[in-house]
Amino acid sequence: MEHSYVVAAQWILLALLASLISIRFGISVALVEILCGTVGANIVNLEITQWVTFFASFGAVILTFLAGVEIDPGILKKKFRESMSIGFISFLFPFLGAMAFAYYIFHWDLNAAKIAGIALSTTSVAVVYAVMIETGMNKSDLGQTILAACFITDLGTVVALGLLFTGFTLKLWIFTAALFMAVLLVTPMAKYLFGKFGGVVSEPEIKFIFLILAVLASLAVYSGSEAVLPAYIIGMAMAKFFTHYRGTLDKMRSIAFAAFTPFYFLKAGSLVSVRALWMFAGITAVFLLIKMAAKFIGIMPVTYFFKYKRRVAIYTTLLMSTGLTFGTISALYGLNNKLINQGQYSILVAAVILSAIVPTVIAQKYFYPEEEDQLGEVGEM
């Protein structure tokens, strides 16, 4: 027990330092937490215990749920073509580009090349949402369009992994049926519970949401899918409902950012081996550039088609170039199933985590849209 408190103190100290550095230098706290996790793992040998892994995993689930809740159904309907187009292209181009490069240039075998394509095709809902909450863009049309596109991209990643490797088993169909029922029933259940028991100190309504997320996450893992996938879908299903309970949503966000998401971002950073990064710096940089270049080649023409201004188009593309959760999960799947080796895994994880940092920093520092470009129509070029 004493050791657990020592480990907890180390992680919480890093989370606190990340928060203070973020405030001092005006950098997204998610990015600082990733960097602090890297420093902690490579310098002070930060320990990753089972409970840390759970906190990190559930943090990703809650964060993804909150991102789904932020999507206004009206805006989603209005921007559906944009979100679908940007999201699909955001998956397809880097998937094909990274897979081809790994196979033909680096001479990885076909399965390893497929894993590289899947891992580098992703967009990080968690990073994008964290940035948007800090900047207030989550309330804008542009911000919600980007969040919806992120989901489409990651859905493509999950489908690709299923088609190419895991298959569609009976367990997956059971999970799909359970998720469908949850979408139909969770809002009526929440209306009753929130109306009858909401507003008391024990916060039963928040516990109810956490219970739903935990049950669906366990079913997703059981089926061979990913725990964060149902969280986003349930979040979108409850988006209209939560417009009447913003106070509860704010409390959930506070709990997530204070108690769960620091473990998620710190743990993501801890996966980066500085030694491996140094050994494979060249190939890691190439994969990062391939991912970003493929995103730009695919997404920029789509944004111009929908009449985005140049600054907004570049900002959107950069945020869609981020990666984290599904990228590292895909790489780990490849390693566990002997589709890639340890060196290839280190390269892919490093490239994925760098993609959470580099495009976000560039986007926030140089291409953050003017306020008038975030609302309503994004305007003419």
C-alpha cells in the first residue's frame, strides 16, 4: 500500500507540474503532460502500475464521451458532408501512404506495413478535444465539425483493423447489438434518473454515466474492439439531452481533467523510449512527415471545396494530423500478435506520439483561426 502512494505521488506531481508549465507558457496541458510523461519514464523511471493503466484508459473513455457530447446535433446535420468528407479522406490517404512507404521503401513485410498504415491513419479525438476545451473552440461550428471528422477518421481505423486482422466475430456482433440498445435506452433512463435524483451531493447522475461508459467499455474490449469507440457514440446520442444539464457536464469535465486525463496523457508520453527514438530518429521522422504530408494532400483540397479560408484549412488539416489513442493501440496490437517487431513498434509509437505534439503546436501557434472564422460558414478563400 505504501508503494502505491509513492507511485501516485510521482504521477500527481508530474500532472501538477504539467499544469503549471501549461499555464506559464500558454501551451496545451495535454501536450505538456505527454512531454512530462516522456521525461518521467526515461529519467526517473516512472512506474506504470495496473491502476495507472486503468486510470489512463478510463480517462480516454471519459474524454471521448465528452467530445461526443459537445457535438450539437443541429450543427452535425448542417456540416455532415464536411465532417464525413474530411474524416474519410483523413483516414484513407495516410493509411495508403504509410502502408505503401513501409512496404516498398522500408521493405517491411505486408502485415507490418498494414499495421503502419493503420497506426498512422488516426486522428486524436482526445488531443483535439483537450485543445478545444482550453481555447473555447468546442462551442464553435468549426470546432464541432473537426470533432465529428475526428470520429469518422478513427472509425475508419477500427474498421480497417477489423477487416484486415481481427475479423467480425460473434462477440463483435453482440457488442454492436448492446451498443445499439444503449443508444436507444440511455437517454430515457438518464431523463428519469436526472429528474428524480439529480442535484444532490452524492451526484448519482454522474455515477450513472460512468457506469454506462464502464459497461460499454468492457463489452468493447470483450468483443475485440476499443473501449473509447462506444463512448463517442453514446456521447453524440446524449448531446441534445445534455444541453439541459450543462452544470453536470461541467462537473464531469472537471473530474476528468483533474483525476483521469493526466494519467492518460502522461502514460502516452511514457511509451516513448528516448533511446529508441535516438536509434530510429530518421525513420521515425520520415513516418511523421508521411502522415502529415498525406493528411495535407488529402484534406486541403476537401476544405477548399467547402470554401474554407486558407488559414482555417491549414488549421483543420493540422489538427486532423494528430494521433494518439488508436495509433498506439494499433501498434500494440501488431506487437502482441507478432505482426511487427519491437523496433518497428518503437518507431510507430514514437511517430504517433510526435504527431500528437508537432501538428498541434504548429496549429495553435501559427494558424489559430480568427473568431469570426469559427462560427457559421467558414467563408470564402
